[in-house]
Amino acid sequence: MQTFFTPEQLADPGTAEANKILRTCVHCGFCTATCPTYQVLGDELDSPRGRIYLMKEMLESGRDPDPATVKHIDRCLSCLACMTTCPSGVHYRHLVDHARAYIEARYRRPLSDRLLRRVLAFVLPSPTRFRLALLGAKVVRPFAGLLPDARLRAMVRMAPRQIPPVSRAEDPQTHPARGEKRLRVGLLTGCAQRALNPGINEAAIRLMQRMGAEIVIPRGQGCCGALTHHMGQEDDAKAKARANVRAFAAEHAREPLDAIFVTASGCGTTVKDWGHLLAETPDAEAAQAMAALARDVTEVLARLDLPELPDQGLRVAYHSACSLQHGQRVKVEPIGLLKRAGFTVAQPRDLHLCCGSAGTYNILQPAIAGELGQRKAATLEAVKPDVIAAGNIGCLMQIGGKTNVPVLHTVELLDWAYGGPRPATLDRNVTVEGTGPSLAQNAA
């Protein structure tokens, strides 16, 4: 793609990188076949190729973003399926991240949008504030249908009926290995997951301890920065990433870590990109080093060579989270681990397509997210599973709200298979609720 940025524009590192990315695009359109929003909406401007044209024109002209451009870029899930498909290696992720930061700096959204985004940025990265919000949602749930905004209705309906207790296992501490110590690893505990399902990290800690890993939870860590970064709030995302980099770098300096593992793949994709996010800052070198240590929990477990177990008599439909399969290119480890633990693993058709969670997407774009969630739940149910497994908390919440099949994190199943407690979700009765407005209602 030919570009026409001025020398003054190219003096900005973000614009210079966007220029390089734009020039790699050859307009082939392969990305449209794997883009979830294009599959649902059928609009070229809601495909990666269409959005690339919009971003090019917006950035190249230097103008303030117009509402139409913002609408189509907002509709992007950042699922990164286009990057897996692209034969030219277009780094769409960094391009759309830059465009979102540009929009955040130069576009004044309607008041309701601004307020909602501020609330999300304030509440979700804090487990304490998020837990309080979930308790409030329980009170409002019976009246959710009366709320005037579809996004508010989506927020309330996604809140779990039972708020899990606070987990002390995720507090700053060291969990010693049982038996011979084989690895020393840091755990990024995350933020939203700590409020929604602390049992995931508890399962990971138990399993790794039994397999000979020492797990360190450094003081000073928090949200990885993904939630605000996806909303274009770059300064906030950098501040959160910087705090984590310093916390883990200090622990690594005290005694080297073999890895920093993450149980929420949406976080993992951002953690592995800390080096890029904090480039040109005083923390750049440490960020690169910590990002190089980052691993999904299944990558670390694969290194521990878990024993092969007999058939568990359970059929598992595996949902490959976009942030794991496209963002991190981790595909074989989760399936291999589940099979090694004795589970029968089935994969749905269109496994490359997003479930519609995508951080805050299912709140900000509830109609599109609802359609994608229904499609994903249907394809998973079609393989007749006893349980559905995934590696990202957002996917678990999104899919779990649209199916009566129990939905668990991969590590919860593995912990159970290797001697941990039976996951309570397997015994819970699930009632699927309505999924919000139709796409036709949201088209305006």
C-alpha cells in the first residue's frame, strides 16, 4: 500500500511504525474470510482491509477522526485472526492500537460513551472495585430489562449470580514446590479474573506445586494494562505495564525466574508485548526482559512433562481463545495437556472465529458480541461435549452465559485430573439468559 506521510508526521515513532505496517498490506483481502465482524455484518469497512483504509486516511490526513471511522474501528475485536491469515505479515495489532490511541486523543465521544469508558477503566482493573460492582449488579439484575442502554443491560447480565470469596492464595507470597523444585516461576494474578473466578489461579498454583514448581507472587503487581490499552488509553496502559515490569524485574533480580506465567490469555498477549508498549521509555530494557519470560500457563505445564493418565470418561470441547491462538500462537499445548490427562478433546468448526468477549467488547458492542457468542456456543455444543474448556476468563464468561454445558478453564480440569478438587462448576445448574439486542436493533 502506498502512503504519503510527511517527514514531520514520520518523526512521531507511532506514526512511523504505522507507515511501515500500512506499506506491507497488498489489499489481497484474505483477512476478510477470517474476520468475525465481517462474517456477521458483511460490510467491507468492518473487515481488516476496510479498517486499514480508514486508518490510513485518518492518520495520513492528520485530521480529527469522524464518527463513521470511529464506529468501524470500535467494532474491531482485536481478535487478531487477520494476522494469522495474512500472507504479507501485516502487523494489524500495532496499527489498530495506534489508531485507537489517536482516536482517544483527538475524538470527543458522546457523553454516555465517555462516562461508560471511564467507569470501565476505573472499575475493571481493580479487583476490589470490580467485586463491589458485581455485588451491585446482583441487586439490579431483576430490573436489567428496564435499563435504557443496551450496554448497561449487557454489563448487568454478565455478572455471575454468585460472587466467589476473596482468595488469599493470590496475595503477594511464595508458594513452595512440593518435592524436588524443578522451576521457579512468577504468577501474574491479573485483575478481573480475581473478582470473577479466583479458583483459576488457585488451581494453577496447586497443580504447579505438585509438579515441582515454586510460584512467586511479587508485591506491587496489578492489571497488565490490556483493558485500558484496548480502549486507546495508552498512558494508563503504560503506567500499569510499568508497575508490573518493575515488580517482576525486582523479583527476578533477587532470584532468577524461569518464567512469568499467566492464566488469562488476554493478559498474556499484552504481557508478551510489554517490550513494544514500553519502547522508548526508561523501562524499555526491563520490559523486553520480562516480556521474554512471559508464558501462558499451558506453556509452562508442557515443560513439566505431566504424567499420562488413563481415560477420564469426559468429552471436552476445547475453545481456543483468540488471544491464545492468534495473539500468542499457542495452539497445541492446551490440547496436548488435556489429552495427556485422559480427556477426549473435540474442537468445533470455525475454531478460528472469536466468541465476542474481547476484553470490554461484549459490553461496548453487545449486539455483535451477542451474535458471535451464540454462534460460538452453538458450534461447541455441536460436538456433544460434557464440558467446555478455554484459557481466558472473558471467553469463559461469554460462552458460559450462552450454553448449559459447564464451562471451565483448562487448568481447572488439569488440576482435577492430577489430584485436585472437583471443579464446582461441573455440579452447578446453569440457566442461560437472553443475550440482549439483535443486530438489527443495534444497526443504527
